[in-house]
Amino acid sequence: MESFPQSIFAVPLILIVYTIYRQWTRISVADVPGPEPESFLLGCLPEMLQSQVAQADFKWQARFGHVVRVKGILGSDRLLISDPKAIQYIYNSGHNIRKQGFRSELTRVITGPGLAWANNEIHRRQRKVNSAAFGTNEARSYVPIFVAYASVKGKLITTPSSHHRHWDQLSTQWKELLAIDMSAVVNTPRWFSRFFLDVIGEVAFDYQFSATDDEDDPFAIALSSVAPGLTIPSKLAIFILALVEFLPPKMIHLFMEYAPVKALQNSRRVTRIAVGVAKDLVDEKAEALIAGKGKRDIMSLLVKANASANLRMNLSETEMLAQMQTIMQAGHETTANTLSWTMFELTQHPDVQSKLRAEIRVAESAMHARGATEFTYVDFEAMPYTVAVMKETLRFHPVAYSSVREAARDEVLPLSTPIVTKSGKTITELPIPKDMILVISNAGYNRLDAQVFNPERWLNGTVQTTTSVGVYGNLMTFGSGHRACIGWRIAVYEYQAFLVELRKVTLVAQFMGSTATVAAPDGEEVTVTLLPDTHMAPDAYYEVIGSVVNPTTIKMYQCIDMGTNLDMKLVDDTIKLMHDQRFYAKMFSPGD
Ligand code: HEM
């Protein structure tokens, strides 16, 4: 037992010596310009990993160009890449430049041995089975579900018991809001996250998480708690994790499985819960398939594809269960955050918001004129301005703002823009050594030719498309090549369904001075005049209490932020009740 503490010190020491040795004995990228490291120990990693998302990428890209040498720990190098040709090469190099081993193992902790974890042959096999559930037709078939979920009106009340629960929630929410000085902050990303968890549960597994209705669902809570635990690492965490990157794969695996790191422990716990839920679902789908009652959710399609795949090509039970976690993790926060960023940009750009609303209104009239009540994917595809807003948000706010790869052998990267090295040479291709870590800056690539948010660029032909890179809009937001986002079609329809439906019923306003013009749900516009010092949160419903100045203007006395999950039918009923003769006089005195 006495040798145990010594080995604790020996392992990091060997690693440190090995890391430094590796630096000196392979192809060097030392001549590539890049920022000065903060220290030998940590390099530039704290600035890269602790600052606001992609801020370091933008800063270094502007200063050093599209390939930047960034110091890691102990003098090691990595390259930060936003050069289109280099990115295209990296993603088309098959498995010669692969997902970094460390990231794969980290992914395994979060999702199990599913598609996002796999490399090489295993990835090829898993991707083939998965692709049966992610084609264009499959994505289109989910649109009615997205539209139904996104339609806030009338969604929440489904059964008498939940009716009462919501009544309680709503009135409690009102009382609480009124008690805190007529203002409240609504955590929109959180609401969206729960909405998207519900909807992905439905399309992926025909399973109801009810995360929107039930804050206590253990699986929903567990899933939502994974991502935050993995962001903004401390300097110590940065050092340890960067050191682990250099471990042999087996040791990385052991670290991920057993290290007493809180975020990892949490992920392992979620994995255990998810595997339990997934097992029941897979069994259910398999039984339904045998009974000839297979459904069209993603998991049913996977079970079917797996059953008909040749035995060497199909997924094991563990792999099948891991697909569920993969889809849940990859498919809910990503879309939710994209929608939150859209709401944010709309509050910053009222002109964009008006055009968006106008297009949706026209599409809605056309839909009603043909006797339909809900949008279809055909309607969605015929909304050019809405699609432009979506693409611009995806360009400006890629939720996966970088992806990490490593060279499986010595390689030479072609470049769109030549690099002038520190020693003054101009090079058009860059040799890199085996194991070189490549950080692909999706955010940096997306903003290469445009630093401002402007959806018009997608309509006026000013988008650069010289090098073909990404799967949607030639952006890197959904990644690229053989492991690009498999769910991108689903994500796009889902995102559009929510964007279109929310615009119909939500008041989003940017206040210029003390007034705002808001489009009412019926399409008319009303000007609201604010009291001094009133703050309006975006995305939420507001109850506005004020006096009518003229047919289109209300002078606002008070406004109540109602949050984003309002049941409008319930609101209508409540308002009718308040205006009932029996109660009206008690509630409102003349002149109010
Ligand atoms: C706006 C929403 C989304 C964004 C921005 C997004 C982004 C991405 C990116 C960048 C990758 C590649 C990561 C890499 O290069 O290592 C990826 C992979 C993946 N995404 Fe998405 N995603 C979104 C929605 C979805 C949805 C809705 C699903 C499933 C229903 C999904 C499932 C996956 C899976 C399974 C992978 C792994 C693919 C592989 O490694 O072969 N994603 N996603």
C-alpha cells in the first residue's frame, strides 16, 4: 500500500516529461503566428476556455489570420483553424484526421458508446444504421408534431387534472409577479430547453417527458444538468484535462470512468438513468415491430433498420441504448439555444422582426385561404425571409462554436489564405505532425466575411460560397463531412416551427425611449407608452394595464411579465370572468 501515494506523483511526472519530449521531436508549427501564452504551464488555454464564447477566436483571427498557433499546457501547440480550404480538407480526410480521442471518451461519458462517441469503422457502421431515421422524408414527417408542440395556444391543458395544476400554477405565478413590484425576469432559454426536451422525446421515442408541465421529472432534470457542469473550467481543471489529453486511450477511458470530478460524476449518473429508460423503450419498439405495429419515431426506425441490417453491421444492445442518449443530448439544448439567440437578435433588430412577422402573416392568410389550420413543411420552405433569419442566427450564433480533431498521421493542410510565418516565409500549405490538436473554430469560419447580423445577406447573394464546407447554408454550425450533424434537417424544421408559432402569439418589443410598437396577435399594431424606468424582458407575454389614448395607442401604467408558457385559452377565460358583471365592479373602480 505504501507505494500507492508515490505512483500518484509518478503518473503526472511521466506525463509532463513525455509532453515536453513530444514537443521537441516532431514536425513543428512553431513558425505559425499566434498569441503569447499567459504562462508556460497553461499556455493560452485560460483565455481560450474561460472568456465569453468564441471571443478569443475572433480576437486571434483578426490579429493573426485563419490559422493561429495557440499554446497549450507545458509549451505544447494546437492550431485554431477558420480557413475554409483547411476545414474542407480536415472534414474530408476520412479518418486520417479524426475526432480527438479525449473528446470521444468525454462524449462516451455523456452519451454512452453511440454515434457521437464512435470513430473509424464503428462510426461508419453506426452512422449507416442511424441514417435510416434522419433523411429528408423522415424529418418532414415530424413537422406536424413540431407545429403541434410549438403552438402555445391550447397545448398545455390536455386533461382535467393537468387543467387544475395549470390553474394553480398560473394564479400562483400572477400573485408572485404582482408581489414583486410588477416586474419579473423570465428565463427563456430554460423554458425553450424544456419545450425541446418534450418535443424531441416525442419525435425520437414517442415518449412524453412532460418537462414543460412537470418540473420534477428526474430524467429531464438530469439531462438539463449535464451541459452546465461542463462549461467554464477553473485553471486547475484546464490543466488536468489538458494533461489527460496526452494519456494513452485506455488511460483516458479509465479517467473518464472513475475520476472523482463532479461534472463527470453527474454525467455518469445521467447515463445510468438514461440507459434504464432507453432499455424499456427499445424493448417496447422491438415488440411492436414483431407485432407489425412499428411506429415512425426515430427509435422505432432505428430498431427496424437494425433488425434488417446484416449481423456484422448492426448495433449491439448497448450501442442502441447509447443512441437514445446521443439524440437527447445532441438534439435538445442545441435547438433551444438557437431559438433563444433568435429571440435576442429580434429584440435588437425590430426591422427584422417586422419583416418576419409580415411574411408569417401572409403565409398564414394563404394557409387559411386553402382551408388549412396548420403550416406544413411546404409552407415552411416557401418563407424565404424566415429561412434567412434562421440561417443568419445559425451563422452568427453556432451553439457548437468549435470542434476538436486530431491528426492520426503526419498531414499537410491546404490553405485558402496563405500564411506569412514568423520567419517571414509565405506558405500556401501547412505540414502538421501526427497527434496535432486542431480546434476548428465554427464561429470564426461562419463570421469570416461578415461581422454583423443581417438576414438580407441570404437574399441578396452576398454570401461567400467559394469553398464547399457545411451541410446547411455552407455554414459550420452543423459541422461537416462524414460526421456532420445527422439531425440537421430535423433541427431546421423544428426550429422553424417554433419560430413561426411563437411569432404569432408573443409580443417581442425593443423599446426606443419610452415607446414601443408591438404587433398584436391579430396582426394590428399598437403603440405602448412606458412609465419611466419600466423594464421589458424580451420573449414573454405581457399583460398591459393602461388607458386608451387613441385607437392605436395605450398609455401603459403597469405591465406584468407573464412568462412564455401561457395557456391563452385560460387567460381568455380568466379575463372574461374578471369582466363578468358580478365581479367587475368589485375589481375596477370607475375611472381606472
Ligand atoms: C440547432 C440545432 C443543432 C446544432 C447546431 C447541431 C450541431 C451539431 C454539430 C456541430 C455536430 C458535429 C460535431 C462534431 O463535428 O464533432 C453535431 C453532431 C450530431 N448531432 Fe447535431 N446539432 C443540432 C441539432 C441536432 C438534433 C435535433 C439532433 C437529433 C435529433 C442532432 C443529432 C446529432 C448527432 C447524433 C450528432 C453526431 C453525429 C456523428 O458524430 O456522426 N443534432 N450536431
